[in-house]
Amino acid sequence: MFKRFARCESGAVTVDWVVLTAALVGLGVSITAFLWESMTTTNGSLHRQLENHTISTTFN
């Protein structure tokens, strides 16, 4: 019974996809963690610039 189980390859593709997906999710999380501070400071800077911007409605 153990020999037959060891030779059986059904489900191997599913395991490959699970491992690949887990690796991609881990890569995405690590990249996000690495870039998080620079993304938030850039976002804050952009928010301040847009908040303080005035629109002139007259033609000079």
C-alpha cells in the first residue's frame, strides 16, 4: 500500500500551484514591507500639495 502511495502522482500539480502561489504572495508582502515607508511619505507629500493648491478662476 505504501509503495502504491509513493508512486501515485495525482494532486502533484495542485501542490506545485500552492507552493508557487505562496511564494508569490510572500514576495508581494516583502516588497510592500520594503517600500511601505517611501510610499506613505510620497503619498503624504502629494496630499499636502493638493490640499494647499489654489485654483485661480480669473484670467490674467
